[in-house]
Amino acid sequence: MNSGTQPAKEAANMIDLDSDPTKLIEVVETGKQLLMTRGALTTFSITNDVAKYFAIVPAAFAATYPALNSLNFMDLHAAVLSAVIFNAIIIVLLIPLALRGVRYRPLAAAEALRNNLLIYGLGGLVVPFIGIKLIDLVLTALGVGA
């Protein structure tokens, strides 16, 4: 227990002070839960950014590059403002997930990855389109960014 870096020594002492070998299993489960939470948030964040770019770029540059108008399937009037507002809202909504974490369930790695991609990856692609469009509709109704 006396070799290694200082954080490793402290972690070993923390486990050793309890003198309960089952605590090591809890530490490993907590580490796995942290990794799963980080993976879920990263997956959602990346797909969320991709979806936002596909929503914003055609609407923002359609006047300069008319060919992009064919990609503007959402017909956004206040694309950039809607995306900024959506981003502020989604960050606040992700805080509880980050604090609570993703529940750890012992699954095979392939199954955990599939579930993560289906829930957070697909959610990160779909949610921005719906959220940005709803915010754009509200802003357009209020007369902002027309």
C-alpha cells in the first residue's frame, strides 16, 4: 500500500480503512456508473451539436448560398436565436442527469453501447430539431427574427 501516486495511496487507504472487501465492488460499480454517465452525456452532446448545425447552417446561409435553401426543411425564421435559446434550456435540463448519473446495470458492453446510442444518441439527434422548431415558432409568433 506504500507505493504509487498520492491519489492511489489515498484511495487504497480509504478502501483498506473499512476492512470490508465488498467495498471494492462498490468502488468499481461507482466508477462504471461515472463512465456510463460521461458516455451518455458525451453521446447526447455530440449528436445534439450535429443536429443543431444541420438546423442552423442552411437557414443562416440560405441568403448567401441559395443552394442551401433545399436543406432548410425546417423553414426557420430565427435559426440562430432559436438555437441559442435551445442550447441554454438543454444545458439546464442536463444538469440533473449529470448530478444523478446514469443508473448502472450489469450488461454486456455491446448491449450497454446499443442502449446508450439509442437513448442518448437518437435523443440528441431528434430533440434539437423539435426544440429549435418550437422555439422558432414562438419567436415568429412574437415577431422576433422574421
